[in-house]
Amino acid sequence: MPSRETLRLHAGLVDEMAKMLDVDLEEAAIDGSVSIDQISDAVVRCTECPNPAHCQDIINGAVSLSHTPEYCRNKDLLHKLMP
């Protein structure tokens, strides 16, 4: 199981990537588009990413994004939630 620090880092990456794609995960959970379990699973999938630093660099350098990086383990979920 990933450490608490690792989970916190990747929860932030998932949330920030969602925001870059104009996806509000909290609102999506409230309206039933995604479950809390699906969001938790997305964070765990993110911990398996071999290159979180590259993802963070993309997030830090962008105002918004039209798609996730190709290697993103959550691209299907995040693209499904995009407006």
C-alpha cells in the first residue's frame, strides 16, 4: 500500500489534472457522474505512474489542457468527465 505522503501527492495530481481539463471532481461526485470509490481508485492508479514529475511539470506549465498525457492511467475516466 502506498504511503500517506504518496497518496497525498497523487491525490493532488489527480485533482489538478482534472482542474486543467475543466473537470470538478467534487461536483462530479455530487451529481453522480463519478463515485467516491472511482476517485479513490484513480488516486491509487496514479500512484502506479512511473513519471509523476513529468505530469507535475505539465500541470505547472499549463493554464488549461485539452487532454491528459498519453501515459496517464486515468485518461479514460478524466476524458469521460470532461464537459
